[in-house]
Amino acid sequence: MSLLIKNGRVIDPASGLDGVQDVLVVDGRIAKVGKGLKAANGTEVVEAAGKVLCPGFIDIHVHLREPGYEYKETVATGTRAAAAGGFTAVCCMANTFPVNDNRAVTDYILAKARVEGVVRVYPIGAVTRNLEGTQLAELAELAEGGCVAFSDDGKCVMNAELYRRAMEYALPFGTPLISHAEDCHLAFRGVMNEGLVSTELGLTGQPAAAEEVMIARDIVLAELTGAHVHMAHVSTAGAVRMIREAKARGVRVSAEVAPHHLLLTDEAVRSYDPNVKMAPPLRSKRDAEALLEALADGTIDCVATDHAPHAVSDKEGEFAEAANGIVGLETAVPLLLDRLVRAGALDLPTLVARLSTGPARLLNLPGGSLAPGASADITILDLERPWTVDPATFRSRGRNTPFGGWTGIGAPWMTIVGGARITA
């Protein structure tokens, strides 16, 4: 089986390539990249003039909800949403029911992905048993079973000694720990960012310090152990400053940012829309500006959606009582292309790197490159494609988005996994 994609602008951050080229795919792998490529009879030809070919986008922070919460999302619906949004691979968090803290659950997720998934699925195992923060999960078993990272995402491991041991145990596997940095005492009952807006609205705020205290702790522990710690959904300027300083002195720390923390601020909470309630909360304009600067200069290594689908009932009622989180797999790439790249706030090659090469390197995943021999996971973009966010058309079971009705230009055009075009 072969596929020839002709005349597209190829951006491959791993090799530094950025120019109009053809890409030949044979038996699911990149065979050649160059101008004027020819293919054998029977090769499918895709004319991609005016389009942009990128290494397949990878989202390392997704909640597929299966097993246990299939009324919110499944492997089937979540991976279809990913493909529609231009992602060729997702990493799914451990906060399922039962929790992915043992080999049996990991095996179940991978088996489901093989049968029902339309993009690649990489499980993330829990750090502690049942996400309770008291006993370590079977980290060796999880790593051997295929987990690409460990995280209690949704909860912070508050016990520093336990987290130190987790880092030490993870070292031989080369498996990063992904930190949900939130001091539960400082964040207690906070439903939005602590600041002027929370005061005006009469809502309990969560200070930036709730995130920054735990990021500082985890940087110190990473420096002590030599482990790789990855900071999930970084949201504050202070967190950015600490991560930048730690990287400068050689600490193995990396970071991600979610699109909503780049594009929205706590001003959005004035609507009392439960779809702007999330953890960490939307922060100030100054924080959002610091996050964008850090994404551009590489302090933040990648964009990750924190795709968190919920049933409608989870987001009904009063703002303070609503579940945290929004869906993001189908909106992230269009929003970033329009609001950042088209607006001139971030160049396209940098965004491509933060969505492909960056996440692949962080978790040692296949992909992130269009070099010959690499798996043919390809995201093709149409920078002139207009769009309107309509939650009713989502492939995800979740409709919880604050971006409904937003319009823009630039979106995924085709998603290719292992050389096969994916129809979501």
C-alpha cells in the first residue's frame, strides 16, 4: 500500500525542513521526501498544493474516560474526536474507574484501542494506588505494560517523600512523572482564579500560589533525584519563571500549556458559564501573556488539550458546583491556527513543533518526524479553511466547550495514521 502526497508545504521541525515537497508513503512508513517524486502504479495520489504537511500531532494530556465513565467518553469517540482535530496520537490519563494503577487496566485500554481506536493510544499509569496519594502503584508493572508516563492527574500527590520515591522508582524506566501541581490546602474551595474578578463576582478564588508552591517542590525533587518531571497545564507567570530558571540550571523539567489558558482569562468567568470552570482555573491576562512567551521561546515544550469531556448534567446548575474541565481535541488546532498563527502571535513552525516533535520527545514516543523510515503519521493543515465551533457536530461525547460559536480560519484538512487516511 502506497500513498503520494504532492506539492504541499512540508514542515518537519525534527529535521529543520520547511518547503514545498512531495512525501511518499510505502507500507505505512515515510519512504521519501523530495521534489517531483514518482510512484508505482496503484499508488494513491493526494494533491496538497496550498496545504501544510506536518508530523502527526500528539496530545499527551487526554481523558478518554474508559473504563468506567463511558457516558462521558469512550476510546472510540475520543479517538474519533482526536482524528477530526488533527491528532494522530493521544496519551490518556489514569483517572478512570477502575483507576489505571495496574497491568489489567492498562491491558484493557490497549485492547480497546486496538479494536476501536482510530488513532494511536498511549496509556498513562497512576503514581499512587487508586489515586489516593498514600501508596505507590505498581510502577514497574505499568511501565512494562506500555504506560508512557505516570500521573495522578486531577489530584496532586501531596506527600513529598512518596513523590520522591516515585521519581526514584521511575528512573530505570526512563518514564516521566506528570505533575498536577495544586496544593489542595491553598486551592481548597477555590472555583476560579483569586484576584480582582473573583472578588467582584463573590466567588472563592484559588491563588496562583496553589500551583506555584507544588511546582517549586517538584523542581526541587527532580533536582534531587535526577528524574524527569513534566508539569501539566501550567497556568501562571510565576510557574513559567520557575520552570525557566530550573531548565537553565539543568533540571530535567518540562511543561505543557492548554489552549484555553492561552486564549481565555478569568474575565470569561463573568458569564458564570460552567464551561469556563476548570482546574487549574483561567488566570489573568498577564499570566496568559507569560504562557504565550514561554511557548514561543521553548520554556513550555508542548501544547496539550487536557481534553476533559463531561455529561451535560455535570455542567448544569450553579457555577461553583459544576465539574471542572472542557473538551479540546476538536477545537485546539483551529483555535491556535487562527488566534495565534494568523494573528501573528506565534509562527507556524513553532506551533507545529509544540504539537508534534515536542510531545514525542518528552514521552519518548514514536512519531514527531517525517524522516524516511518514520511511521507515516501525518497531519495536513488547510490554512484558508473557515470554521465555526458547533458542539452539536463534535465526535466527542462531550459538548462542554466555552468556544461554541467562535469562528476563524485555518484547520486540519487530513489526518493520516500509519499511512492510512482516517475518516472521523
